[in-house]
Amino acid sequence: MIGRVLRALTGVDEKTLDLVPSERARYTAMGGVVLGTALIAMFSMGVALLCVFDGFNPAIPIFVPVWGAFILCLDRWMMASGAARHLTERLLKLLPRLVLSIVFGVIIAEPLLLGIFHSAIEKRIADDRIKSVATYEADLKQCNPLPEAEPDPRRPDPNAAKCGELHFSVPTDVPARTSELNEVTTNRDTLKTQYDADVTKWQELEALARDECTGNKGRGLTGQRGQGPNCKRLRQQADKYRDDHKLSENQTRLDTRNDKVKSVTDELAQARTAESSAITAKIAELVTDYRSNQKEKGLLERLAALGHLVDEDGNVHTAQWALRLFFIGVDSLPVLLKFLSGFTPYDKVVSDRVVAQKRGQTVASETERRRLVIQEELARHQMNAEHLSAVNKVDFDARVRHVDVELLHEEMTDSRAAYLLHDSPTRPIAMPPREHSDDGSR
């Protein structure tokens, strides 16, 4: 029973195989190969779907058997239709089927490679995700720098091209406070410059008066100690200069402006702290969202991780190609076995039957064609006969009507002659005869 089922997978006919029983073992083994390739294809599809869904999904038990049945039917078709009597014919049949088998072998091999290198791929994906999150966070920080009192010229440019989608804004009072600080600082510095100049000038006058009063010698000084006229005059000049330039008032104003600068500076520092906290919180939120989107590992991500492993490690590269070629070869086995088996006795019996069937079909087709031709000729003859009969009937009816018209004309002529000769007619004028019916009666 098992052998019959396996042979059925190759498309073999058991009744025909009864004529060459020595071929049973060959086709039983071929059926096992076909079944094996279908099971490998099912396993490969199961691994692929687990990668796609990143775990079990109810669709997997439904789709995997369907895929296995499809591969089974495809291999069965290639096994059943690959025989030919001559080598050239077998090669022409082999090439397209071998190409098709290799294509499906590649499709089946990739998920199996993902399963074999599963642990390395998982580790590489985890490492890549950590690097990706770190890179994303660094880009966010570069494109959204924290406010600084003294910007660092070594800091990356936040206006780089990659910052187009990464830049964001948060509510902040830093620009307003910065503008206000610049304004009050300018006012304070302007007043301080003028105040410092006035104080310097006043201090010079004050020093000159002090030197005169203490009797110090120097240019423009009398060198006499005491409250003399020059001492009083210089003292008055110093006092007048201080009063005229309002040094006391300007000192008070300068203190007020210094207090204002300090107050605005504190507010700016608080605004920068609040903006820094908002930016930091926003970056943390975006990074969390970015990390949460990395929960499921898709098929493309696993293939990319395998590609990175292959590029980085020559041993993985060699193992990958060895396994890939192995799985492609396994999937191509049904076609190769059919080709290597050559033109078997079973194939010869099937070929002879096919030739006989073609001949029988040719004879049957020719017989049917001749029957249709004869039937068409008979129908044509029947149509011609019916047409001739109809023509004769029409001609006969026309002649009968002509005779009736002549008789009526003669009777009318006789009646006219009798009237003209005052000869009373012995019989009434005959009415025109009725037309003949289709059966010839009047």
C-alpha cells in the first residue's frame, strides 16, 4: 500500500506498470524522493512564516500543507512528463524543468538557512537594534541641541540634511528671555560706560584738589598746604562736576540695571532648564516609540542580518553557499532522477500506447470528418430537391391560372356577341373558376 502511494506521487500508471513489474522498485524510490522534497518545502515554508509573523500564527497550519501539496503536484508533473526516446528530446525537456526546479530550490533554501543560523541571526538583530536606537538617539540630540549659555563650536551642525525629519520644537521662553537680556544688558552697558567715564574724570578732579590741599608739588599746584583759594576752587570744581553729571543718581540707576540684568539672567537660566527638560523628555519619548516599533522581527530583517553575517565572516559565507547548493540540489532531485533513469521499459510501453492512441484518434477524427462531409452533401441534395419541387409547383399553378383566364375570356366574348345579335343568352355568364388548392382540387 505504501509503495503504491509513493509510486502514485510519480504519476505512474499501475496497470501499465503491471506489464513491466521490474520497474516498481525504481518508481517507488522516485516517489520517496518526491515526498521528501515536498516535506522539505513544507518545513521551509513553516520557518518562513514563523519569521514573517515573528511567532506562531493560525494561518501557518493552513498555508503550509497547501504549499506542500503545490510542490508535490509540481514535482509529480515534472516526473510524469519528462520521458523521451532520444537524448536530445530528453535534454530539451530537462532544461526548462531544471530551471524551474532550481528557482523553487532557491525559494525553499533561504528560509532553511534562516533556521540553521537562527541563533547567530537573533544575536545580530539584537546588536543591530541597539546600535540603531543609539544612532537614532544621537541624531535626535544633534538635530535638537539643548540650549547653552555658550554654544560649543565643536558641536555637530543641527541644520544637517538628515535633520529634516528629526527636528522638533517644544514650547520655550528662551528666545524672549534672551532678547530681553540683550536689551537690558545693552542699556546697562551704555549707562556703565558713561558712568565709568564720569567717575574717572571726577576722580581726577578730586585727586587734583586733594594734592593742592595737602601741599603736594606738581604741575598746576602751588605746593602750599592748607585750605587756600586754589584748594577751595579745585574742590568746588570737583563737587560741581559730580553734581552736574549726577554721579550719585547714575550709581543708583546702574545698580538698578545690574539687578535687572541679574533677574533676567536668572529667568533665562530657568527657561533654558525648562527647555532642556522638555527636549530631553521628547527625545526619550521618541526613542521609546522607536524601540517599541522593533518588537517584531520580520523576514527581511532576518535576511539582512544573515547578509551582514556573511559579509563579516568568511566561514559563514562558505557554509551559507554550501547549504544553499545542497538544498537546491535536493529540490532538483526529482527532475535529475527522471533524466538519469533514461528511457525505461515503462516509458517505452507508455510511448507505444501514446502512439497507438494518437493513431486511433487520427482514424476516429478522419471517420468523423468524412461522416460530417457526407451528411453535409446529403443535406445539400435534399435542399436542391425541395427547391426543384417548389419551382415545379409554382410553374404548374401559373399555367393553371393562365388556362382559367383564357376560358373566362372566351365566355365573355361569346356573351358579348350574343348580346349584340339580340340573341338572349341561354345560360348565365360563367363565373371565373376558383384557384386550385395546393392539392390540385378546384
